[in-house]
Amino acid sequence: MTYLVARVARTRWILNNVPRIVPQENRGTSCLCLPMSCCNCFSCCHRAGKDNRVRGRLEGGENGRGHLDGRKIDGDLRINDLGRAIEDDYAAIRQNYATPKNPIVLAHGLLGFDELRLAGNLLPGVQYWRGITEAMRANGIEVILTTVPASASIEERAAKLSQDIATKANGKSVNIIAHSMGGLDARYMISRLKPDNINVLSLTTIATPHRGSYFADYTMNEIGPKYLGHLYKFVEGMGFSTGAFYQLTQKYMQEEFNPNTPDKEGVRYFSYGATADPGFMSAFRRPHKIVEQMEGPNDGLVSVESAKWGTYKGTLVGVSHLDLINWTNRLRSWFWQVGGYQKKFNAVAFYLDIADMLAKEDL
């Protein structure tokens, strides 16, 4: 599920030399923006008009009914009942935030890391939780960073997550905040591994594909079984696991993972989703369209419906999958400032507010 995936799918087309008629709405280049990529470019900035269209999808009256671009969507289960639309609640950092009494564990998503050093100590490290960890610690929060195999299976990642927490928490109860696939790792650890030396009080998931992502299903189908084995062999030859990719499909999550991974009594579950409206040059434009056609509003990879788990706290409007971990492109931010566009989402403020919520829940 990287640019390599798109290249393999395209190579198959070229090798077979079979003309394909692709519907207009499906044309484009399929790709997945990695956390350390800069391809989430300024063109995907969320202009006011686009925000209004997304807002229209989220607004609803009684029973979750509303309108989409002027059309009633009462019968569209993908769009109804998306919860509270969060537009500018986290535009700026507040002066005061409550501090939870227990440590917060940060669990990263697919292809993630805690800190990546590309040139040893010669250059500053690249952080997955960009500026978030420092802000939390500055607010008196004890933060535990974890690192799991980037693209391994949920089972492997959950085992490493459990090991990291047990080693670093020193017997303290913890609250887990997880981005994307990290939420699945945490759910598996809590429900299936049930480590005796870890007491999880709460799990807050952010854009976690609890019901899978149709983009994963689509990518698997595009590559096809003939080429999938070759691709896996190539990836594994580079030292990476491949267990995660199939497990992110809707089929696996809904038919295998969820039925066998119930929530644990005594653990509080919270979740957030997000919607984006990527611009023409955005790396998320193609995945967003693919997911939207099957699942409705999404952040470029994960739909709102898939992100909902436990107590759903709301939908962040105009926020992409990487904006959620403060990977907003600096060039795009500069164009926002030059154009007079006011940024409505500050990831640091968002995570501090989650910690504030946990503190007020006495967690």
C-alpha cells in the first residue's frame, strides 16, 4: 500500500497490453502517502467552499438525517449519523489543560515509528508524533512511546506493543491513544492477549479502520493474486513484513477480526474520525475517491463509519489522515498564510484536549 503498489498495478496493465476503459470518476493515480513523505502538498488545502461541502455531509437533523449538496440523504447509511462535526475546536492551543493522573501510551499506525534517524546523530530525528509528545510532556503528562513492526500482522504488532508498555509503564495503569492501525493493535492486545502485567484504563482511537478500509480491498483486487505474491516477496526481501496489508481489508476486519475481538469490560473506548476534501495534486485524492464511493466521507484512507468505535467523540472536518499526527506539509501551510486562509486544525491542541478529556473522566 505504497507508491510501489500503484506501480505494480500499472505494470500488470502494461504487460498484459489490454486496453481498459476506466470510468471518469475512477481515473487517476493510486497511492498512499507515507508518514515521512512530503507529498501531502499544498494543493489539498481545504478551501472554504470545500469545507462547506463537507459540512453539508455532516449536518443532520433528528435521527441523523441531513442533506448532501442539497440532496436528501435519509436512505444513505454511509453518510447518516456521523456524529458531531468538529471544525475549529482545535484551531489553537488553549492556555490551560487538565493533566491525567495516569500515563498516556502513544501507538502508531501502519509503516509508523517513534523516531526515525536517517543519518544517525548527524541530523535531527524524524518523529511520528510530530511535536505532540513534547507538548504533552510540557503539560506534565507522562508519555510512553511505543514502536511496533511497521507492516507486520496485528498479532505481531500487538505482542510488541504489549512488551513496550510492560517495560516502560513500570506497573502503572495506562491510557492508550492510537492512530490508524495502532488502534487495532491495541484492541487485539487488550481483548486477545490480555497481558497480566498491563492495566489499560482506556483506548482512544483516531481514524482507526475498525471495519477495514475499502482502499485496501481495492488495492488487493487491482494487483491481483498473480502479482501479489511477487510483490510480497519483494517487500519481504527488503526486510519488511507484509502481514498488515490484507488485515486492513473490510473483509478481514468485519468477518474475522471484529467477531473475535470483543471489547474488554472495564476498559473505556473512545474514538474520532475525520473528513478531508483533497485537492487536485494531493496524494490522497485518488484513495479518497475510492473510499468515498463505497464508504462515504473519509480522511483520504479511513471512512468516518469505519473510525467509529465505543463512544464516538466526533468528526474532524477538513483534516487528512496525516494531518491527524501533525504531518501537515509546511509548503502548504505557507501558502495558507500567504493566501490569508486560517488553519482550523492544530494537532497539538487536539491531543492535549484528548488528555484533558481523559483527566476529566478521572482516568
